[in-house]
Amino acid sequence: MMKRIMCLLLVACVTTSTYAQEESKAAKDKGAEKSAKNREAEEIIKKVDAATKAVKTVQYHASLEATGFLKSRFPSRQGTVTIGSKSEDGVRRARFEVGIPASDTAKANTITTGCDGDEYYLINPEKKMVYADIDPAVVGSAGGFAKRLHMREFTHDTPFTDEINSKAEVTGTQVVGGEECYQIHVVYKDKSESIWCFSKKDYLPRRREQVAKRPDGEKGGLIHTITKLNANPKYSEDTFKYEVPEGFTKTDEFAPRNRAMQ
């Protein structure tokens, strides 16, 4: 009887040991696979960083859409973003043509805002006003609403340094505006998260989803998508200059704030 019990215990020990070894091997294999994805993500982001740094001027169509609990705070918007070179004074030339959604008090319209290298301006068809001044605050909340369409990694000195120094993993592929992209999940040092899509062809960003979560677990996000990307086009200074349309009034007073526009 004792021999039988000993044999059973020996078999159990061998089985447990084998199972533990198999679990350990599976964990190591999974860790190695994850590490490979981390290394792949880092190499891709380094290429993205270099490619984005090389972009000095750019034009693209952009959209910004909020999801979840952020949807009520950030109205959707879309439009064309044109970023030019800096003026002699170091001021970046830019132009945004962005659709403003209809509200209870105003019809939908398209505003134009930007900087010609000297003055900042906002052309508002709904009010038939042109606000212009050397102070960037002249464009008010409507101008800020439009400027959020700019993916600021373009024309930034260190566009993806934070992503290179964060935890990143390749999670698949996506097609954005006809471009096949690497999809990379990034967890930053402050625990915030983003899901980036980078073109496999030119290594330039095409989409960023900033992920947010409230203490109660409800999720939300901001999805910034760019399409029709034209990197390093040549512009004349006239591209960024503005004209006062017929019937409009020009003022250097600041555009009124609108809480609905963020």
C-alpha cells in the first residue's frame, strides 16, 4: 500500500513539475513575443521621428472627433491645415479653413484663420468680421477651435521623443485615408495612453487616438485623423496673407469667446 502511495506521489510531482515547466516556457515565449513587439515599435517610432523632423512645410485635411464622455465637451470639426515656413521674426506662417457646425444661434459656416508671419487673423463669415492683430489671442475661441486640427508633431523640434521614451507596442495595422499604417499603442510615463497610426510608406503620422478614462471606468477619447497629406510643398508668402472680403469689417479687437468651441 505504501509503495503504491509513493508511486502516486512521484507521478503527481513529475506531472506538476512538467506543467510548471510548460507554464514557464509559455510565459517566456509570450514575454519574448511582447519584447519583440516593443523593439519593433521603438524602431518604427524612431523612423517616424526622423521623417517628421524632415517636414518643414505641410498641408493636409484633418478631422477631430471626440468619443465617450468627451463627446459633449469637444465638438467634431474638420478642415484644411496649411503650415508654412517661419518669418524673419521666427513666427510660423499658417492657414486653417475649418467648418464650424451649426448651433442654436448660428448657421454652419467655414471660418478662415491663421498667421501671415506678422499678423494673426480670423475671418468670420457669420459675423462678417475680420479680426487681425499681432497678438495671437485676437482669433478668440473660434481660432483656437480651428487650430486644434493641427497635429503639432509636424514642425516640432522633438516630435516623438516622448513616444520613444515610453512603453510602446505594435498592435496591428490600419488603413487611414488609403494609407496602410502601423498601429502602435503607447503608454506614457504619466500613464496616459495613445494609439498612433504611422504610414508604412513614408513613416509619417496619420492618426492619433488619445485614450481617457474616468475614475468610474467610463472611457472617452480624442481621435485626430489626417488625410491627403502633402509634405514639404513650396509656398509663396501670398498663400498665408488675408484679404478683407467685400461687406466685411476689419478690427483689431479680439474675437468674442464662444464656450461651445474648444
